[in-house]
Amino acid sequence: MILAVIGLQYGDEGKGKIVDYFCNLFDIDYVVRFNGGPNAGHHVNTGDGEYTLHQVPTGIVSGKKSIIAEGCIVDLETLIKELEPFKISRDNLFVSKDAHLILPHHKVLDLDMELRRKAETNIKAHLGIKRRPIGSTGRGISPCYVDKSNRIGVSLGDLVNNKKVCIDRFKEKFYENLCLTEWGGGNIITWYGLSNLSDVVENFRALGEQIKDYVCDTSELLANVIGKKKSVLFEGAQGTMLDINKGTYPYVTSSQCTINGIPSSIGLPFTKIKLDCVIGVLKAYTTRVGEGPLPGEIGGELADKLREKGYEYGRTTQRPRRLAWFDAVMTKRAVELNSVTALALTKLDVLSETEYLNVIVDYRDKEGNKISPNASRLDEYSVNYECSNGWKEDISQLEEYDKLPEMCKKYIEKIEKYLGVKAKLISVGAERNQTISLYPYLVG
Ligand code: IMP
């Protein structure tokens, strides 16, 4: 079986928990991260322990073979630290030689760009240009992908080759990158300080030594694994609305977060990856961390209450997440873009004791006409809601769908009706066992 677990909103839908649940439910052989880098924060609570994973596939928690594919970017220092609690070997961890490296200056450039986006300059005021800070996680994601596209990136295979550390090639590529990177009107070398460069290279050599055994051609490995009919789970990072092509551009991340990203990011033709099912993960309400439009945004006491109850703080940056009502229109778009076959609805327990629940059911333009929204212009529209009563009962210990309060079931059915897909998993708490499984078979 080949399945994908994809976020249908703005990230933080609870993909980590769902991937972990499947790893324990099915005989999954390999779990693959195919996009992004340490901007992700996938949280797992097994009941015995809690883990937050940024780069390593969530499958590592349950001992599955874990692949970091070539479409990912890697921060070696944080990756090595993240691996510490796990028993890793050449047999269960595979990191692509073609994954690009986040270099120390990528983080500096990321933060610097964000500061410049916020700055009110004379030119901005004069030309009436809008401020567009993105609210980046500051992990160097965009500058790293920019360098890759600009053909001055440095890959893991430049540092480590055939299980050896080949520091000369790394040094050559790193210095070329430094020479071509501008910072503060000069060269990025001024940030490092010329005399420190050999220390930086030495630090990478040491990191390369620690990771070299796990670096390989993951594209070849996956071709083999899929050819042998092993079961593979593709673990999406971020969410559809943050996808570089289909999200709320420019308020997006720099990689493809939809299933369309899988073939190019793992280096195999789409004809070879026959997805048996695509699990769309969605929260029972909407959250967003960082800037950008958020239709149906909730403020005041209700937002504070939901934020505390659902612990809505970024796992990577600890920033408070913004909250909004469930958006049936954009989530339906995400269902279609990902050919979702089943839903995993998360954090339903957080909505208990909410007096009424709004759901966005249509978007209107300035003239009041119903429209199909353009994702990159969401801030130009108004929205209409369908409202229903909430429920009071605590549902976090329930194990059966039938025991859910009537209004809660009605809310689930409303979401299913709008999206045209059934919820097969309902999460009512952070722990692995706080999950209601609705159908015995996921496929079909
Ligand atoms: P970047 O990917 O760090 O450049 O951030 C771009 C935007 O995506 C910012 O608004 C981030 O807050 C958001 N973002 C990136 N990764 C995640 C994630 O894993 N969950 C939620 N938001 C994210």
C-alpha cells in the first residue's frame, strides 16, 4: 500500500499524530518526508512519551524505516540533535545525497529579509507599497531553496560521498556560494568574518562525519522499495494553503506541500507512485501561524480560550497561532487538489463548550457576487457562514462515534457534506489512543 498524509489547511493540522497512528495501525515499511525542512514541527504523544520532529519522518517514533528525500532541505546540526533519542542505523535511516544543506547564513538572510519586509522605508511610503512580512519561521528555508534554484546551493552529497566526507568539494561549493551572496550592501563573508571560514568548514566536516553512514540515493532506494511492493507512507509537511504554487502566495512556504510535490521531490515519475489513498488532515477549526490572510479570523476571548485549550502555539517557533472558523470553501479546494480519499479530522475535543460554530460556506467579491476565490487574493473577499449550535460535553475520552453528542455528529456530517469525503479518523485528544476510527478499511 502507498499512502500520503497531507495537510489541508495552513499547516499544524495534526499530521504527526495521524502518521503515528497509521504507523501503528498498518504494517508500514517506510515513512518518507518529501518537502520542506526544519520549519515543520510534527508532534507525537504516544501516551508514554512526547516527541516533536522537525526533519525526521514521524515513523521513527515507532521504529519504521525513515527516508528524508531529495526535495527536503536539511539543517545538519538540528537533524543530528533531533536523532539523539532514537536508535538509528544504516538500516532504518536514509537521507538523500541530493537534499540541500541549510548554511549558517541562510538563517541570517531569512531574518534579515523579514526585517526588511517590515521596515517602512521612504520608497515604500512614497510609492504606497504594501508591507508584506511573511512571518517566516526564520529557519533559513527560503534562502536555501533560492540558492538551489539559483544553482549555488550545496547538497549533502557535496559534503559526504560514498560514505566518505569529501570536504574539498564542500569547501569549493560553500566558498562559491559565499562569493555570490550579497548581504547588507556587501558580501556575506563580512558576516562570517574571513578568519572564521575555516572553522565553519571544520564544523561541517565534523557534522558530515556523524551523518555520512545514512546518506544515500533515496530515489534509487524508493524505486526499489516501491517495485517490491513494500508499504510506503508519504508524510506531507506544512499544508496546502502554504504550498508555493497553490497556496496564499506570497504568504506561503518555499516548497510543494500537496501530493503534486511527491514525484519531483522523491525523484521518481508519477506513473511509478500509485497512491492507494490520500488522507487529508484537517482541524475542526482553522489556525495559521505567521502573516497572510485568514478569512473568518476569530479574536477576543473565544480565540484565547481555543488557543489555550488546543495549545495553539507553533511547535517550531512557539508563536501563538491565529484562529478562525472552519473554511469549507478553501478546504474543499485542498481536497480536490490532493485527490483526498479520506479525512482525518483533528482537535474536535477543543470545540466542546463553544456556544455556536460558524463554517465559511461562500466567498463574495466587492460587488457581493459569489465567487470561486483566488488563493493569493483571499484578503479581497468577504465570506458568508453557516451557523450551528455547539455541544457542551467533554468528548476527549470517547471511543465510539455513536457516543458523540448529536450536535457534534451534525458538525462532522456538515464538514463531510461540504467536502464530499468521509472522515475515517476523528481525533479527540493528543494521545495516540484518543482517536475514533470510523471504518475498518481505509481504502475503499
Ligand atoms: P518559512 O517556511 O519558514 O519560510 O515560513 C513561511 C510561512 O509558512 C510562515 O507564515 C510560517 O509561519 C509558515 N510555516 C512554515 N512551516 C510551517 C509549519 O510547519 N506549520 C505551520 N506554518 C508553517
